Amino acid sequence: MTSPSEMFESQPDMFGTEAAPTYRPDPEKVRARLHNMLAEARSAQVIPWSRPVLTLYKTIFPEMSQHLPDDEAKQLCFEFENEIARLEAA
């Protein structure tokens, strides 16, 4: 008689054995998007986005920057944070 554990061991893998491909964003596209967000903030006199969009940008800007070289990411985040602080003070 076959035990339950032996029954499952003989079953084929329903989900395949290959790992799902990893998504790696194009650094040039990430860089362009971050520079566009920063340019929009720099050109504004008041916050140019709704509160939900501002909250989203504050979250995704540093996350997106992680796909760039560390020094560049830090500089872009620093500049973005300064622009947001300027706009929030206006």
C-alpha cells in the first residue's frame, strides 16, 4: 500500500521548476522618470500634485532611485526632498 507522502512525492510539480524571471528596470528610464518628477517640483511655486499623488511620489522616488548608482540615488533623493520641503513651506 502507498503512503500519502509517497503519493505526493510521485506527483509532477504543477508550478514548474523554473523560477519566474526577475524584472530589472532600465536605469535610463528610471533616471528619466526621476528627473521629470524633480523638474516638475522645481518649476512649481506650490505643490503641483494632489495629496495622494504627493504621498505616492514621496514613497516611490526613493524606491525607484535604488535602481541607480548609490551616489546618484542619494543626490537625487536629497534634491527631491529639498524641493518637497520648499513646496510644503510655500
